[in-house]
Amino acid sequence: MKKLLSAKELQNKLMQFSSSYFLIDMWNDKDSYYALTPEDLKENIACISGIFVNKILEGKLAEAWQLIDNMPQKSILKLGCILVHPEVTWKQFIDVIKTLQITNQPIDCVTLTAGRPFLLNGFNDFSRIGPFLESHKDKFIECCSYLYGAECTTFIHKLCLAEYYYQKNKLVESEVLVSQTIKDLDKRSEHRLLFVALYLQSRILLVQAISVKSKNYINSIRNYIKETGQAEFSYNLDAAEILGALYENKYNLVYDWLENTAPNEFVDFNMLDLYRYMVKMRCYIVTEKYTAVIALVEKLRPLLEAGKRFMDLCEIDVLLAIALHRANKEELAFEALERALKLAKRYSYYRLIADEGDAILQVLLAYVNTYDATSFLMELIKLSRNMAVQYPLYLKAQYKNNQIFTPTEIEILKLLEQGKTKQEIGEYYFISINTVKYHLKNLYAKLEAHSPLQAIWNAKLLRLI
């Protein structure tokens, strides 16, 4: 059993928050925080913030508000907690910043980065203020610079704007901002923001069909952040690698992650694992565990709605629509899709939907065949079709086949893939065309195929070639 820390030990740790003590560490110390007595908290008041954050991470938002209500009015502790509560409105957020400015009380350890690795929209979702980022850059920087410093906030503005452009499918504009930011952040060793920028760049490259081996790219990100950012981001990097494996059809990595590393939402639910839950839902889809997708979506939905996390709400409904469509629950799939489309149209989440490729394309096509097509829908179909062509294996349920293939049969499959004719294959093995036809007939039967192209495709799904 893990030894509980004293209130004094916890308070000393909190003094190092955002430098060597992070949200994940606070979560790991949860039992120690919850064991504190009222006397402990009276003498070590900063420990209340540790309890507060853990309540949020558990999704116990009402209990977190109660803690805030019991804090001294306009105390620095109370104002800091209000800033990161998921249900805080933008008006409350701005009012707190103004109060801090008037009273000249600095907060240098506020984090808004929990949960999502490619946009700083953790406890606060900046995705919905894209137009504001374009038209009111100075106001955004003025507001957030009080928390992060003017120079750092300039980078945050660029990254949020880059994500906004990415979602609108303005890939060139997004890549320009990201590339500029990566250079600047690398010089200044800003590992948190560098992680965000590198991850977003990997998504842009993926969409543009530029060859990015996910494992290699993730390793390069690991190298960038290993000095000071590893403790904060390693668990998200593991999930990012699995997302790449899904595009590359590396099911061995997927199954291993599900069994050994993936978060268990039924045992130790934690909103800090939000990104990993999103990846896990995709793994559930691949392994045809559709009821698990439904259960996780409905566990996340009320928390995301409370925090007005519109991008995440859109994403869970996209994944839910895919799962329900594959489970032949068409009407329910369309309901989930309509919720996602409503948010996507309002906030220009083109890429959030289109990046799911053939998996969402099939749902969109079925929807259009049932209801009228709009220009917005047709644009999503075009973009998702492009991803489907580039990554045909993404989110494909694994093709199962227990047949045993001889070395010769596998070689013949490789020759078929190279475009060799029956006669050319016969010449390779000094056999007649009829013998080649016999081998092909056996291959087609084993692969449940009716043509050379289908045989090659199924062989690829089985990773025979």
C-alpha cells in the first residue's frame, strides 16, 4: 500500500506545481489529499487546491464548486480555482483576470492544458473562439499574458489559431504558423508548447499524405520533451503512437496497448485521460466492442457538456455514429451524426470529422442516401473520401482468417501484387498456366476472394504481404 503524504509534504509539492509537480502527480497523490483533516487544511491551505483538482479530474464538478464556495472571498486560491473549473463561463474567466490585474495578484502556475495534446483547451476549450483569435489577437494576448507572460501567450495564440485553421482545412496557413512556432519554442526550450506544436504538425503532415512513420515521429517528440516534459506527457504520447498504429494497421500494437497500458474507465476514471479515452474508443471500434464505445461516450458526455467542450463533444458523437453504424443501429447512428454535424458546422470542425476517413464516410453516405445532401455535407464527404483513399486500412475491423498459407502461396500473392500475369507466374516456377490457376483457386478460397485485387487486399489485411 502506498504511503500517504502529510499535509506539509503535499504543500511543499504544490509550491513546485508546473515545474516539477504536474496534474498527473496530483492525481497520483489523490489518496493523500483526500485523507487530510480540516485541521490539516487550515494549517496548509494550498492543499485545498489539490483536493479541488482531483474532484474535477474525477468528474465531481459540484463537489469542486463547494470547495470554491467555502474559500475566503477573492482570495488568490479561490480565484485560481475558479479559472480552471470546467463550468466557468468566459465572462467569469475574464472577470477573474480583471480582478487579479486590479489587485496585482499574480498566478504563475495556472494550467489550461489538461486532457488534449494538440490544442491548449484542457479545462477551457479555446476551439470555439477561432474568429476571436483572428480579429482580436491583442485582446487575447492581453488577457492570457497575465497567466503565462506576453511572449509565451504569443505562442499560445499562434497554436490555437493554427488548430483553428487546421479544423477549417486551411492546411497551408496552419503549417506556416506551426513551423514558425516550433523553431521559436525549440530555441526557448518551451517543452509543453513544443509538444503541442509537434503533435499538430504530425496531424497536418498525415492529412497531406506526407510519409510520417508514427513511431519515428513520436520518438522525435519524446526526444524534444524528455528533459522536463516527460512526466507530464508520456502517457499521452503512448496513446498518440497507438493512433498512428491504427492508420498503419498495426493491430499487434493496438491489442498490446489495450491489454497493458490503456486507461481503465471502469476502475479509475480520470478526465486527465480524455485524449487516451478518445484513442481507446477507436480501438474499441476496430475490435468491434461497440457497447464499450457507447458506455464510454455516455460517461464522458455530461462532463464535456458541463465544460462546454464542443470539440470533444463533436468527436465523441462522430465515434459513436461510427460504432452504431457498424452495429447496424442506423437510426441511432444518424442521431449521433446529426449532433456532431451541428457542432461541426457551427465551429468549422471539418477535419475533426473528415480525419476518420472511410469509417465516417460510410456513415455520411448512408445519411445522404436517407436525407437531403447539403453543401456542408458534400464537402465533408469529399474530405473524408480523400482520407479514405490515402489510408484505406484506418479503423478497419481486423480481417480474421485461420487458414494456413504455404510459402509458395505467399510468393504468388506477392507476384500478383506486382502485377504479374498467370503466364509470368508460371515461368517463375516452371509450371503450366493451369497449375497457376489451381494455386489461385486455392488462394481465392482461403482468402474469401473473387478476384486478384480482392485477394491482394485481404492478404494485406492479414499482413501476409
